Amino acid sequence: MQGRLRLGIAGLGTVGAATIKILTDRRAHLSQALGVDLDVTAVSARDRSRDRGFTLGDATWFDDAKALAVSDEIDVYVELIGGEEGVARESVEAAISAGKHVVTANKALLAHHGTQLAGLVEAQKLALKFEAAVAGGIPVIKTMRESLIGNEVTRLYGILNGTCNYILSRMTFEGGEFNTILKEAQEAGYAEADPTFDIGGFDAAHKLALLTSLAFGTEVAFENVYVEGIENISLADVEAADDLGYVIKLLGVAVQTESGIEQRVHPAMVPKTAGIAGVNGVTNCVAIEANPVGEVLLVGPGAGGGATASSVVSDIADIARGEITPAFVTSADRLMPSVRGPMRAHAGGYYIRLSVHDRPGAFAAIATRMAHEDVSLESIVQRRVDANAGQDAAQVIMITHETTEAAIRAALAGIEADGHIVGAPQMIRIERT
Amino acid sequence: MQGRLRLGIAGLGTVGAATIKILTDRRAHLSQALGVDLDVTAVSARDRSRDRGFTLGDATWFDDAKALAVSDEIDVYVELIGGEEGVARESVEAAISAGKHVVTANKALLAHHGTQLAGLVEAQKLALKFEAAVAGGIPVIKTMRESLIGNEVTRLYGILNGTCNYILSRMTFEGGEFNTILKEAQEAGYAEADPTFDIGGFDAAHKLALLTSLAFGTEVAFENVYVEGIENISLADVEAADDLGYVIKLLGVAVQTESGIEQRVHPAMVPKTAGIAGVNGVTNCVAIEANPVGEVLLVGPGAGGGATASSVVSDIADIARGEITPAFVTSADRLMPSVRGPMRAHAGGYYIRLSVHDRPGAFAAIATRMAHEDVSLESIVQRRVDANAGQDAAQVIMITHETTEAAIRAALAGIEADGHIVGAPQMIRIERT
């Protein structure tokens, strides 16, 4: 006899609707491949009267997601509400207490409470699946959890926020300034009215925290992520990057270092020849460096209803197959505490852009500050008169050899204190790829 | 109590050795994550006395892989011998008859007997896993089988042979001729002494046949793959591609068309801006276009002991978790017969390179032949005197708008018959990306 898995879906926005569409359109295929019928038996959303363009069949309507989460009519609670607290968290916890498996696309919830929730499900031998929470339709969670299980991850890095990548790509290809393109992105629906969460790097940081836990077997530690957004990237940086053979991307990077695990989200210079350099627009990607596999790069749509729903359905299918594995590969009670690799110990090359007053001694002072911190330069270019900074200022671009964040910050503080530059120095990390 | 999965590994070459190394080095992690100990209890290889740089512990040695395959000491038969017939096939069939799960890296075996073997395992509720058979360390089988289960695949294409990609990449970057670089690749160990299997496209065709079955729910139909190798790609083509904004890659493509499923392996022009254009050297990639997810691109090492062993261990881990799913997503008895989309119906743009005698009427005759077959040209460039073809010949490069393979072949046959060209026309398909 064919088994049956009863699904309760909370949240009927773009992703919820697309999930129901897949479960309807592909019902026969899924049933046959899984040996289990996937039935949406209950749903919940804020507004029952809204026309969503599809019928809910026999599914029971719940006004309250928490009531749906504990309903006897479901085996799996699919949480597509969002938000790190409130009804999303309460309903997920209630569902687990009531013995339901959980599928969620909620990166904020997991970034803040992932370890705790993993412990709750594992105590009851339930599943907590979240492929849709990171990089939309890219199967990165399953890849890390299952495909790379024989490997030791040494580093992962990726483009984890489509809004930022869209803006930086347009700045690169069209030569617009950040604010202009952000405004157009908002009008086109690629950026929120309040874009802080995306362009400030926080969305990418949520996703990075989850990937880090999977990669290194550590507790989810969003609080240990260093976060810097793209607000201060100017067209001058994008153009200088292009001249130097780089593109600027907002990267999330997690790497094991001697002093701990660096988790960082920041704009980075990536060589044009790197695989991820060509990932443009709202597309996301994740590169995983591991032993013995080498580097695996996954590229795909980072958002959108259909892409995200594809991942939600993949998680549901796993549960239908009986794949009840620890949420973060290692069981929650054995996850190691995350030791933060401090940013000041970060080692790498740096791009520095300064607007320097054109007067005797200015360059010597800058060079002295660099030398004093043992920062050696790979290249230094005076590009042109800096139109933004007045006629007496020249734009100076420096690329350093590998140094530390502590050294570069000390050198820049000294340069700023010397008073030879206009405004603050610009500093962008160069990421090895 | 911790469960135990007993593994019998046949074939202790590079991949077998790397598999044992992972199972040894990562034993504690795998046991903890899977809740099952993975024990190599038996091995087999041709030469027992050879020093392989590792100890086999308590594993029982079998001189005969078929005896190992049916041994009471194993639960999973890991076939790393290779070859479509002989001991590989016989031992796999014997293992299945004896109730063993099978993990294999053997693309030739599965390309020729995949449907039959899938039927055998499914009748006994056993697993047949082959992540390592396609694209080495790239988790493409799991992605198609599990992550994209909610999707309808419309097309897939990829760089599936590292040797070809290595040679084409070097021709592109260094400007060498095919034969020179092939010879160097052989000396460096990137190409076999008899390179026909790789450079003729047959290795890629084996892999493509497996991906096609997974993508479209059809029986494995290697005999339906159109195969063309890279032997005839000259530096003139690589340089012309570069001028026109393309790179040349050996692609495997499977696409659903009105007349059936096109499965084809051939050199293709790919726009430099495409994600796969930057995949160079021995790296492989697979792009999957599916609804509703969009396009997912996976890039990684296509060969090598560690990368391939990573996939072998992933398959073993799946079995340890109890993931006994149909080998090709759809159960073998429900796979549809593969209806071949004939190459003559293939629709696309074409690159044509001709060495044309510089005499009155030559161009007019060529243009007339094209027009007669309704082939319209996007561009036509007379590049220079063709040094290879003598002083009176000019090299003419044409890019066509979309047309059919039948039309282009008829036009080229006519052009050749007219006698205005030196040698045979060169034709390379342009792949939309």
C-alpha cells in the first residue's frame, strides 16, 4: 500500500504558492519516485480571503499557524512565514513538541536558534530541513550534508545575496553609482523599500552562519559573523577593480584559521578569471573547498518562488524517504562551540583607495605609515585627479601583498591622522579564489 | 547499539585507495553522523603483492572479485574495476543476486546495462548508486535524483570529459595545435596513450546517457547518443571563436525536442560570457535547466582519486542511512523508452569555416548554396589568406542564424561539390547557454 505524508504549510506567499504548485503539478511523479503520496492537508496564512490563483482542495484552513503546527492532520510542518522570533519560532517549536517534522526556508530563525532547534528535533528523532533557507534553488545544504560527508571542509565562500549582486553587477556593467542603481533596483522589485537587511550584509550573514555550522561541525554562531555591507562601494572602486583585473562581489566566507573560524561577509575583490567572478545579477553561488574532493562550485537562482519551492519540495521528499539525519550533519549535542577567528588576525591582500592632497611629503608620509606596519605594496597607481575630492586631490590606488587586518587598519588610521587625504580611506579585502 | 555496514571493495587503483583512505581518516565523523560504522571487510584487486601505501587491516583478500561480490562478509559491493563487460559486469550481477547493495564508478557498465541492472536491484529492494560514475567529485547524480525531484528538466549540458577540456583550454590559452597539445597531455598524464575513448567523445557520451535517463525518466540509451570528438578542431577554429566572442568546448547535451530526446556530444561554440565558458582544464561542469527552479550549474573536479572517492563515500553513506531509492529516480519498470531526436532535426546556429579559392564566382556559389537551403547568415568574415591552404585560398568564417542540421549539411555538401573550397568544410554547432 502506498504511504502518505501529510503536509501543513504555513505562509502562502510566493514560496508557499509555488510549493503547492509543484506538489500539484508533479504529484504523480513524486508519488511514484518516493512511494509516498505528498498531501497538503492543512494551510495557514494571514488573509484567508485573498485570491492566490490556486485552490487549496480539501486542505483545512488555520488562521493560526501555531494551531496548524500541532494539528493531528499533519506529519510535516512547512514553515514559510519568516522572521527569527514571533509566530515563526513559536510555531516551529510547537510543531516539534507535537512530534512533527519541520521544513523551513527561514534563515533568520535558524541563524539565531538553529542549534537549539536541532537539539529539539533530534531528541525526538524528527527532521529539521532547510535547503530553501540558503541560496534558494541551489542544493548546497544537501551537498554539504550528504555529498561531501567524506570530506573535511577547509573554506567556503559564496555570493549569498541576490540584491547586492544585482547592484554590484549593474555598477560594473553600466557604470552607475550605488545610490542610483539601488533606487532603480527598488523600483524593479529587486531591492526592498528598506534595503538595510540585504545591502548591509545581514541576510548573507544569516546564510553564512548556517553553512559554517554544516562545514565545520560547530554550533550556529551568527553572532560571530563579521558583517560589512556594500553601501560604501563607489563607482570609483568598481572601475579601479576593473582596471586591476578584479570584480567586486559581496562575499560570505567561512574559513578555518589558526585562531578560530573566520566568518565574514564583506565586499571583496575577486579576480576576473575566478569562477564566481562571472556570477552576475540575482544569481547566487557557493564554492566549497574540501579534502579530498578539491573545490566544488554550485551556481543557481538565489531567490524566487519557483527556485525556493524546488528546495522546499526536495526537503519534503527527503522526509518522505525517511531521511531523518541530524540538521547540521553532526548531532546537535556534539556540535563544537564556535571559536571566533578575530578579524584583526585576518590575513590577506588589500585594495586601498585614497584621495590624496597634491602637496610635498604626502606620498612619503603614506609610504612611511605602510612601511611602519610592515605592509608591502604589490602595486600603486595614481589614477587621475579625483573629481569628487577637488582639484588638488589625486586618487591613489594601492594593492598590498598579504598582510593582516590589524596592520592595515593601523596603517590607515595613521594615514588618516596625518591629514594628507580627503575623506576616509577606502579598503576592500582581496579574496583568494 | 551502533549499526555496522560491511563494505567489499573490488579494485584498489587510485579511486579504491582514496576510498579506503577516506573511510579510515574520517571513520569517527562518518560513524557519528550516520549512526553506522563503515567497515571495509573485504577487498579484491589483481595483484595482492603490490605496495599500495596503506594497510588493509582485517579485510579479507579475494583474488576473484566475483567471489568477493557474493561473500557473506559484505553488505555493499563497491565496484571500482571498470569496463562494460567482463568481471565488472559479472561481479555486479552476482552481487545483486546475492542481495548486496552496489556502489560503482563504472560509467561504461551503466551506460550499456544501466536499465537492466536497475531492474535487478529494484526487484530486491537493493540500492544501485553511481555518483562517482559521472563528473567525479561533482554531486550531480544526487542533485538530479533528490534535489531537483520537484522539477521538470528541459535541458542539461555540461563539460563531461577532463582530457578534452584540458586540451581545448590549452589550445585557447597557449595557441597550440591539437596534435602538439595532445602529445604533451599524454606526457603529463592528462591523456591516455590511446586517447580515442576520451577525445572521440565516447567517455562523455557514457556519462551523458546516465544523466539523460535521470533527467527525463527514460531508459538508459547510450546507442542514441550522437558522438563527435575534438580531433578535427584546429587552432584556426579556436582563434576564430575567440574573435567572435566564443570559446570551443566539448559538450554533452540532452534536450527534449518535438521529435524526441536529443543526446549529443560534440565540440560546441559557447559564448565567453556563459558560466561554463570559464570552466577550464580538467574541471567538469553540468548545467541543468528545469522548471520551476531555473538553471543550476555544478562545477568541480571531474576525475582524480580523492574527488571520485568523495562520491563513492557519499553513495556508501546514503546506503548506511537506508536510502534505497530507484537508481534512475523513476523505477526501472516505469522508465520510458528513449525516443531519439534525430540529429538532422537539430535546430541551432552554426559556425562554418571554409578555405575558399580566390576566384570569380566562388563567393556567389557559396551564398547561393546557403540561400537554397534557407540558411541565413548572421555574419561572414574573410579572415586572411589561409596559410595552410596555399596562397590562392582565403579563410571564410560564417555564423548562421538558427537553422537545422539537415539544411546545413545539405548546403555544405553542395558547397563542397561546387569545388570552390580547399579540403572539407569545418562546421561547429553553436550552443545556446
